[in-house]
Amino acid sequence: MEMVNLTIDGQEVQVPKGSTVLEAAQKAGIDIPTLCHLKDINKIGACRVCVVEIEKARGLQPSCTYPVTEGMVVRTNTAMVRESRKAVVELILSNHPMECLTCSRSTDCELQALAKKLGIKEIRFQGENSNFPMDTSNPAIVRDPNKCILCRRCVAVCNEVQGVGALGLNERGFNSIVAPAFQHPLSEVNCVYCGQCVNVCPVGALKEKDEMQKVWDAINDPEKHVVLQTAPAVRAALGEEFGLPIGTIVTKKMVAAIRRLGIDKIFDTDFTADLTIMEEGNEFLDRLQNGGKLPLMTSCSPGWVKYCEQHYPEFLDNLSTAKSPQQMFGALAKTYYPEKCGIDAAKIFSVSVMPCTAKKYERQRPEMMDSGFVDVDAVLTTRELAAMIKEAGLDFNSLPEEDYDLPMGISTGAGLIFGVTGGVMEAALRTVYEVVTGKTLEKLEFVEVRGLEGIKEATVDVPPVGTVKVAVAHGLGNAKKLLERIKAGEAEYHFVEIMACPGGCIGGGGQPRVTGPERMSLEDNYLDLRAQAVYNEDKSMKMRKSHENPAIKTLYEEYLVKPLGEKSHHLLHTHYQAKPKYQVLAEKEC
Amino acid sequence: MSCQCQGKTGEKESKCEIIDRVVDKYQGQEGSMIPVLHEVQQAIGYLPEDVQAYVAEKMGVPLSEVYGVVSFYALFTTEPIGKYKISICLGTACYVKGSGRILEEFEKKLGIKVGETTEDGLFTLEACRCLGACGLAPVLVVNENVHGRLKITDVPEIIEKYRAMSREEAS
């Protein structure tokens, strides 16, 4: 690798050619503040907070985009640099609602942290303030354009990472606004509610729709029996909200905390993840052996399902009819569970904690009411659960370790790895292989489908069925590439896993945010750290195959009878329909 | 997406056909968004939402990208504009020589405000910045035709000239 030598604040630094001044400064241990910059996602030099002096360069230059050259001399801490950064942030603040005390991002806001860091004590500029309407049109994401600082991280993640392009930069000058086309609400465009925009927003302009009060109200209602499920990926990130290092699994403390919120029964979505494997695995074998539509595509990611409905309706018949683990749990929580425990199903309030914003949308879909009620009554993101734990005054880190309730709290490592890209595929292969061959798998880890590579492929010999070809994509941008390849006939698979979010659910839009400066300072990708934690946990578990889950066996014996049976068909399976990408295309003729 | 409007508009070439033709012409060319939108606007007159959505689908880009470009450049309009677009220069030289009063006279005679279009779809009134013809101040352009050294009394004459032109074309 060709190296370049430069001097930053009198310190000599050597970095690979093509590095930016910001990266070089980081290597030298020199901290340059940033705002719009987001490692690997947004590098556009828009906010001018990271400006530095560079000898022989005109004026100040943004270090996040400026490439290093041999012999370059950089100064990051001069009076001019400091004054300029302050002025830039003051200008942003001069058109920013000063609602910090009641803002959902208070103490967790990158703009607030920056103002503090730069020592801003007054705002010298006054002018007009933006007055845009809030977008509360949909069940998942709330947009407040007045808080937006036009950093365009959300636009970058929506367009370049996800390939959706629901958000863009509209208009010009003071009227500039980040919004869908024609400033339409998100509900009228092709937004899939994945929440990646929410994850990268440095301020309070993008957030999940708050469902916390609904849950508090149910807890306080003596008539209600509140059951709660926690998704696999939540335990791999919740600890970050309480200062624990990224990649800490907090399952048992999380259960203890939820119990202390006043929830009646705490169950695990991993249980219905195991159930999904039983249903989807059998669906796969059925399609494989009886000439059904292939490749079978997973449908547990509601962002991906909506993307498929709006962007690739030609693949709708490929989607597994098996509902997501959240919705399978929801359907059973108001049928099997009350029947088994002698509770009135009408009194059950079913909550799920998800790493996801799209799950808030999924629970409200008309297909998700097969129990005779709304199957899931409220969805909290990992962040919302953390906020409720804080509001309850619990000292999370000193809580005891507690276990899930029975029977829907029993799960396997296969259910757990659903939370990581490739996990559903790996869990399915563990079960399909053993069910078909009747042999015990010697090595449970299918490493080919692990890791953060955008598209992963593997072939598995499953005698007597033959060689099964599988593919895994995470992040809708990668999904798009894979689907185009399949459409063009360039690749053929039997089974495909698609997750809307990069990294799978561990990188979901409802997970704790990892800020721009944090992403810069971490040596590893935070998604790798979370994934590793999940795989380590799987390895330490006694049961690691869905079909060996005793509670699942009992569920079939007592209630469902058999996978793909009549009851399963009614409660656990559904179909999806094509939806127009933009409302205008549905209403008007060109 | 397939076009659903063929034969319904009664025009020689439907809106979808126009977009298909223009987008196909620029197929495979980098940075062709602006020329495509420009030609589509020239052919259709303006860029309403359904047209932008069809352009986006046809070009394989998100609608937000198309709208971002359309809403950024003053050249593009999402509202129908009249057959004759009257752009009156309000640049310094023209303004000093009374173009503001000329504009007011047009507003009075046409019964519309600046930025609006007459009900018969014939005229759109716009104010613009320096046209680079200060020697002709006060100056205006109607589509591509320049009218200079204007007096208030020229206003009804100009309006009548284009009304007559339109009538002639119709017959």
C-alpha cells in the first residue's frame, strides 16, 4: 500500500494514500469535530464543522472530504478554525427549535454535544425560522423537519445503502427540506419503515412513533393481563443504553428489568422464531418436493416484505407464507396461551420489544388479526424499552439475572441467531438437514452465511433431496442486487434470506444509535461486535436446533397438531399483495 | 410500469409516449436527468407529479431524486404555464426605467398576479432578473421574442398581438 506523510498540528503522520485529512488526524489521536459525516455512509462535507487550515490551500477546508497529499501541513486548532466551527454551529442553531429539554434526543443529541464541545454560549445570529408541518402519517416513523439540520445522513442511507430513495433534498436555499417527493407524507411513498434514517439522524428530526404510554396504560389497568415478547437482537444491544460496551448480551438483566416494569408474563420471540423454522422449514421442503415456487424467500423482515410489495411484486409468490416470529407470537398470545392458562383472551394486552421500527407497521397490517383481535397491541423499540426502564428508576446494571416465563420463554440458539444476517438461513438449515436426512449434524455452524458481506451464498448437500443452494442478503441495496441477478437468470437458488437492515436485526432501525464520532473511534464495525455476541451466546446454549425445543413440541402436541396443519394455516400463515410505489401512480393516469 | 393513457388524451402523442421517447433518446447517458426533464417539459408544458413519477420509473431512479432536481431549478415548473410566457425584467436597469409599472399594467390588463396563468391558458406572467439586454431597458420576453424600450401604452398592443397570433393558429 502506498503511504503518504503529512504533518498535523506539528505531529508527523503516515497514512495510506487516499485517506482523508480527518482519517489521518484520527490516526494521530487528534480529534476533529464532525456533524454531517458518518463513516462509510455520508461523506459530503456539507456542514463545514470539520474544517481545518491546510497550508497552500485556499481558505478553510472540510477535513472529511479532503484527501491527504505528501508533505501536507494541517492545523486543526487555530483561532480561525475554532471561530469558524463555532459560527457554523451557531448558524445551524439560529434556525433550530430550542426544545432541547423536551426533545426525545436530549442528552443524546449530536448537535447538542457539539455545541457543548465547541463552547457555544450564545447565538449571535437571528433570522427567520423554518415552519414545516410534522409528518405523523404512518405507524412507524415521525418526521419533524423543523429540527432537521440538512446533514443528509438519512438521504444517504435511504438512497445509497437501502436503495429505496423515499427521502431526498427538496427545494433550495432557506426553503430546503429533507422529505419525500412533493413533501408527501411517508405513508404515501415507497418508504418501507426500516428506520435506518432514524438510526443515523444526529438530532430529533427522525424518530420512532412513541408507543410507551400505551404500554404504561396497559400495565396500570388492573383488567389487563400484559404479556411481552423480546426479539432476539434486543438483548444484544440494550446494554449500550446503559453504558455497557457494544457486544454485551444482557438477556437476564433485561428480563428482570421488564418484570419490574410490571409486565405480567415475559416471553421470548426466540420461541416463535423456533416455530417459524418449523413452519417455514416444512414449507421449504414441501415446495422443494412438490414443485412449488422457488426460491423460497424469507418474510420475517417487515421492511423487506413492504419493499417486495412495492418494488418487486413479481417475487411475492416466492415469499414464505409463514408469518414473522413477532406475529406468530401475537397470534398464539391471544389463542393458545389464554386457552392453556385459563385467561380471557379479550383481557390480554400483547407487547413486543423489537430492534425495529417496521414492526410497528407490521402489527397494524390487516393480515395480522387472525386471533380474532389485533394480535400485537404495541411495539416498543429497543430504545423505547430502555427509556421505560430509565423512567421506572431501575438501576439496570445492578439488577439480578432472571429467566423468562413458561411456556413461551423456552427457546434455542437457532431462534436466537434470527437476529443476525444469515441467522434464519442457518437455523433453517440445521432443522431441514436433520429432519430430511434423519442424521445428526456434526457441525452446526454454517459459516458461509455468516458475516457482513452484502450477499452470501452456500451449497449444502441434503441427501436424499440433493444439493440445496442458498443465498443471504442484508440491507435492501444488497437485496436489490440479488433480486436483479435472480430475475436476469444469472443465479439460481432454492432458498433466499433477505433482511431489510444492514447486519440483519442487530442493525435494525429501533436499536440504540451509534453516533458519528463513536463510529469513527471504534476499531471494529459495531455490527460485527453485536453479531459476535449473538454467535457466542448461541454456542453456549444447550439447545441449538429449533426442532429440539421441547416447548415447541408441546405446542404441536397440545394445539397446532402439525406444521402446515389447519390451525397453523389459520394462525401462522398469510399472503401479501402488490402495492403501488407512489400514491400518485395508483390514483392518476399518466 | 406500463402506460395506461394511450389514446385517452386525444393528443397526437400521449404524455407517456413523449416520456418514453425522450428517456429512450438519452438511454445509458450519465447525467441525463436535466436534459430529459427539460425536453419533457418542452413537450408537455410542465412537470406535474404523475409525469415526474413516470419519468422516475422509466429512468429507474426514485421519484425523490427527480423531484429534488425539479424543485431545485427555477427552469422547471410543476404548474401548467400559458401558451405565451411573459417574463418582465426587474433587473436594476429595467427597474429604474419603470419595468415595475409595466408589470403592474400587465397584471391589470390580464387580471392575474405575477406567477399566475390566465384562465384561457394563453398567458403566464413572470418577473425575472437581468436578461442581459440593458440597452433595451425596460425589456421583456414573450417565449423567445424580445420586446424592448417599453412604454405603458405598449402593454395592450403586446397582449393583442399574441391573442391574434393564437387565433390565427387556431384557424
